[in-house]
Amino acid sequence: MIEVDGLTVRYGGVTSLADMSLTFEQGTCGLIGPNGAGKTTFFNVLSGFVRPAAGTVRAFGTDLLAMAHFRRARWGVRRTFQTEQAIEELSVFDNVAMVHEHSGLGGKSRRGDVLDAIAFTGIDVDPESPEAKVRTLGAGQRRLVEVARAVVGRPRLVLLDEPAAGLPDEETSHLADVIRRIPERTGALVILVDHDMSLVSACCATTAVLDFGRLIASGPTAAVLRDDDVIRAYLGVDQ
Amino acid sequence: MRATLERASPVRAGRSLSRPQLIKAAITAALLLFVLLGLPQLMSLYYIDTMTQVAVYSMVAVGLGVLVGRVGLVSLGQVAVLAIGAWVAARLLFATTQPYPLVLLEAGLITMVLGVVIGLPALRLRGLYLALITLMLAGAITVVLATVNFPNGGHGFLGYNGSLVHIPPIRRPSIAASDPAYFRYSVVVAIVMFALVLAHIKTRPGRAWAAIRQSEPAALAAGINTWFYKLWAFALASFITGVAGGVLAGAVHYLYSIDFPTQDSITLLAVVLMGGVYSLWGAVVAALLYQFLPALLNNWGVSADWLIILFGVGVLQVLTTAPAGLADQVPRDLARLGRFLRRQATRQPAATQGSTK
């Protein structure tokens, strides 16, 4: 469970997150809103890339903001990026193994854990010897490598930042299937940011909506997507 | 689509090598044996001394290659770091009777500590700003060295004898007193340093550096302590450059601060870019360009100053057509030429056959 209380982030004169208070309980939770609403800023606060002006974040009882950014990954905060960031020059195996070797889990289980994560995400490589370099893979596969990096070992909080951006329907549907299974497989809380409402609906039981840094709605996804304020601010009347 | 498989993952070290890797290893071993055993027999003392310098600067280049190619940190202070290594080694060689390998190790370690200090700005700076800071530091080191001078067997902490009489040469290891033997000794030290770099690249630090170079946020999100690994890169590069300085001290016998001008660090970066920052062979190519080419031109009576222009054109060529440097471009283009010639050769008999029918 993540409890966010009074979180405020300012870039100079611009307030990117304004007094955001919210609780993400369990499973896969959606976080939606128009561009510039503060979704990625929220992820950046959780990852430690941005220091908030005010507020607290407690994740499973731990004060997340008190941890150095690289220690948060070791603690179990994992994420993908809006612009996919799988390490091109390394193999699929090394990309995932790298996260494992910095998570403090020890080397004995590494190979098994890494192969499990790769098989779980269904990356199209030899499951016994995933030595293909990431640069040889297509966009959808690289997204899956990022997801495999996020779920390897013992993640506690998985932040997915527009993982389906630019993917064709077939790959998005596979990704949705993978995302849905993450909480069950790892026990982690997943927060999904995406503009694809069918993906959010398919994966998330609950959803929160940000607009200009303010939380304007949260609750069961179906109800949130019917909310008048959400339709006005983000989805539009055609929804 | 099933992506092509490349065997021998760094994490799975210890597995049997694939056929192309075995061939590559065999060629490398044969080449090294030739360099160690055959080359000194074929060359004059002038070129043997030159090749010793090539061995020294290949170490400096491989260290710079780690910073630039692996981590993406541009340092313009490596020649000054080399001077520190040479200074420390010279001082230790005059002041103590320690065995030469121990002196090299100490020179490497002391230079490493200083290199980490130089690397501290790298925790906050990248690109042009880091390059400028390291260049300024190199300038400062050059000024200090010009003031205190290199040790030449004198007394005191600095070991400098200002009277300029009876200056003893910097000693060499007893097993490598002659120039050919010292050349072999330098190559062996260089091989050890290259192996050290390879061991880093293929394991945990290499993966962390690859992540930092591509995306620091992605590296942090993977739990990599980026400042620690950046400093590690500076420490490794400085250690290797310090050892190279120690080898240089024995090679030249007498050291002068004028031999380490600040601008040489810029030329060094240029040749390292030309040679190729992503492969170890690139460092060898860089050292050949930096040391062998000027010696060759000198021998032919051509001014080595022309090389500044040549290196400028070379860097332009490499940056526009081959970012991985000559070490990657030349074998690739030679293979392409080979394929073209084979195609021509098979086409010609077919054409001849066709015309006779």
C-alpha cells in the first residue's frame, strides 16, 4: 500500500503536483490525466529523481522519500520510462540481470530469477539463452525488456509509464495480459500510467485522475471513467 | 521474429567459447606472440623504443577509452595523470630498491587516489564542462610539475638534483635492462592492463557503465549507484595510466615536465576517438597513431606537425562515417572489399564461359 499525503512539487513558478493526497491499495492501479497533469512527476518523486517541496510518501510503512534514489530500486521501487530505456548495447539477459545484481538478492538465484522474468513477459528470445542484444529487438519487445527489468527479483512497487505508447493493438493486448499478472506473480503494487483507456480498463480495478497537478477523481476504474469532471478535463464528451 | 543469438554472456562467464570467439582469441594470441618474440628481431632500436612508447600509450588510451567509450565521461587530463604516474614511479625507483612490478603497482595506486580526486567533479558534470574542468586540472598539474621538476636521483622529498651533474638514469627491472627486453616487459604490462579492463567490461561494472552511458535515470532506476561507478571508472583509468607512467619512466630513463604538455591530452582524445573508444583494439590503433606515426614521419624526414592536420581530418572522418573508430571501420571495410573481390572473381569466369558458348 502507498499512502501519499500532501505531495507538492514545484518547478520554479510552475506547480506540477499540488497537495496530492491519495492511497493506492493493492493490485494494479491506474493513474491517468492529460499531458502535463503531473503523472510522470509523481513517478519521478517515487523514484527519487525529483525532490518534492512538501508532502510524504509511505510505501508499505516505509518513508520512501528518506531513501537515496538508487536505494529505492534495491528496496523494490521499479519503473519503466515514457521513452523506453532498455540498455541497447547489452543483451536481454544482461539488461534484466543488471537490476537483479543491484537488488541485493545475491548471485545464487540470479540466472533462474532472470530467466523467469524473461519467460513471464514473453519476450521473443530463446528462453534458455536470451543473449540477443536489445538493439536488435523491435519497440514492443524492448518495452517487454523494461517490464522484465521491473519484475525481476522482489519488486514491491512497479511504476509503468505509458508502456503501450506507440504499440500496435496485438502487442498492447499481450502487454495488458502481462501487466494484469504482475501483482499475482510478485505481490507488488503496480501503478499504470497510460493514455490508452482500454488498457487502463483492462488492467486496473481502481484509477486516479490528475489534472494540472491536482487529483480530480479516484475510485473504481469504471466509475472514474464515467465521472463528469474526468470527462470534461481529460476524456472528452465523445467517450 | 526470433532475434539472433549471441553466445557467451558476461554473466555466464566460464561457458565454452563459440567458434568465432575461439578464432578471434587464437588470432590475438598469435599476434601477441609475434609482437613479443618476432617484432624486436625485425626492428631497429629506434623503432623498438617507439613501440615501447606505443605500449605505454596504448595503456593510457585504453584508460581514456573506459571513460569516454564505456561511461561517456570526457577527460582532457589523462596526459597529466600519466605524468603523475611517471613522477611517483621515478621517485620510488630512485628512493627505494623495491622490485619494479611493486613500484608499478604503487605508482598505479597512488595515481588512482589522485585520479579519484580529479574525478570528483564528474559526479556533477558531464560533456564539455567536465572536459574543461579536467583540462584545467591537467594545466594545473603541469604547472606544479614544471615548478617541482621530476625526480632525478636528488635528495629530499622531491628527489630533485638542481646541479644537473651526475644525474643517474631511472632504473629498469634487471630482467629487462636492454631496449628489446624492456619493450617485451612493457607489452606484458600492457596485456595485464588490457585484461584488467576486459574483466571490468565483461562483468558488473561494465554493465553498470553501459547503463550510465545510455541513460542515467535508467541506471538509477536499476539500483545502480551512479556516482560510485563513475568514480570507479576514474579510479580504473587513473590506475592504468599511473602504471603506464611507471613503465614510461623506465623507458625514457630521464623525465622532464616539458614532455607532458597539457595540449597532448587533447591530441590523445583525438587519436582515441579515431582508434575507437568501444573496443580494446581501438586503444592500440590510437597508440600507433599517437606514437608510431610521428616516429615514422620523423624517420622519413617529414615534420610530425602535419599530424595535427591529419588527426583533425581523421577525427572528422571517424565522427561522420564510423563512430566506433578505425578499429571497427577498417576490418569491416576490408571484409566488404574482400566480398566485392570474391564476387568479381566468380563473375569473371562465368562471363568468360558465357562468351565462349
